[in-house]
Amino acid sequence: MKFLPAALLFTATLISALPGFAQEPSLAEAERLVSALKRGMTSDDVRKLLGTPRRTAIRSDGNSSSEVTRGGLQWTYVWAGATGPGTLRIDFGQKYPETWIVTRWAWNGN
């Protein structure tokens, strides 16, 4: 029975190292990580840097719904901070089919 705490700690450490199970960064860490964002980064690169976004949305470019549109992808990240949440919005454009690249980003809040 005395091995149970060590086994739980080992399991928690092992799980946190798996992709998709990493702990979300704090607001301060996120602000530091965002400095590495660059226009033209792929959505996969952004996911590796910041993790999975809290919200995603597809924007239309305003064309008729019967036409193929070249809209945009928008990701929203939210982190808790001491004076309120920090929200990061990242906009992606589609340069090549199935490849989303960063076009701009903006912080809201904090």
C-alpha cells in the first residue's frame, strides 16, 4: 500500500508527457510563448506552441453560400489572470488547400 502514492505520481507524470495531456500554460507563460508567433506559421505549429484552442470558428469572405469561399479560420485561447482573463485570437488564412497559416493575432483583456 505504501507504493500507491509513488505509482500515482509516476502515472500522472507519464500521462502529462503524452501529447494532448500537457498542462495548459499560465497567462504569463502564454504571453511569453506568443512572442514566438510569426505570420505564415501553420496551424500545426501554433498547436504545438500553445496547445489546443478553447474555441474555433470559420469565417466566410461574404460570397454566396452556393460558391466556394476562401474564408478564414479563427482560434481563440483564454487564460485566467490575476486581473481577469487574457484572450488571444489568432486568424488563419488558407494559402494552399488544407494548409492554414497565421495572418494576424490580437490580445483582448488583461
